Amino acid sequence: MDETEEQRADAFFHALSDRTRRDILRRVLAGEHSVSALAAKYDMSFAAVQKHVAVLERAGLLTKRRQGREQLATGDVQAVRSVASMLSELEDIWRGRVDRIDTYLKEN
């Protein structure tokens, strides 16, 4: 991976490292939600939820748009697929190593 891809991966995994952010992402992948409606679902301040949404937005996992006074958030399915692809690449590397160990053990 080049430096930009590495930075993007860091942002993805940082964003997904928090349980609340993962839950917010699940909600916005299911459909568009206002940030205030999202905030009502959690036992934390509106500002705290807004910060979680901002982390997800910086990672490219959701987008926001304004409609009047509300900010509406929508999950980016393509970005989530990108994360899944990264994890799949890591799994392939790991499986390759396990296969080589199995081959080695059978030969020795």
C-alpha cells in the first residue's frame, strides 16, 4: 500500500475501533438519519455524538448533507466494502502463512 492508502486504512480502523461509532455506522448504512435523531439513541450529549459522526465522516465512512437546520448522515457502502477488501487482503496473507507452515510440517 502507498502512504495515502495507509493513512486511509488508519482512519478507517480508528473510526471503527469505537463501539458507538460502529453502531452509528450500522444505523446510517440502513438509512439516512439526522444527527439529532442519532444523538437521541445514546446516553451522551449531542456534542459527543456529533464528534463520533465527524470521525466517521473524516474516515469517509459516512457523508453529511444539510436539509434546513438539520444535518443528515448517510453511510457510504463503497467505503465499507473498501474496509472489507483490506481485511480480506490481510486474511489472504495470514492464510498463506498458515498454508506454508502446514506444508513445512507435512514435509518434515
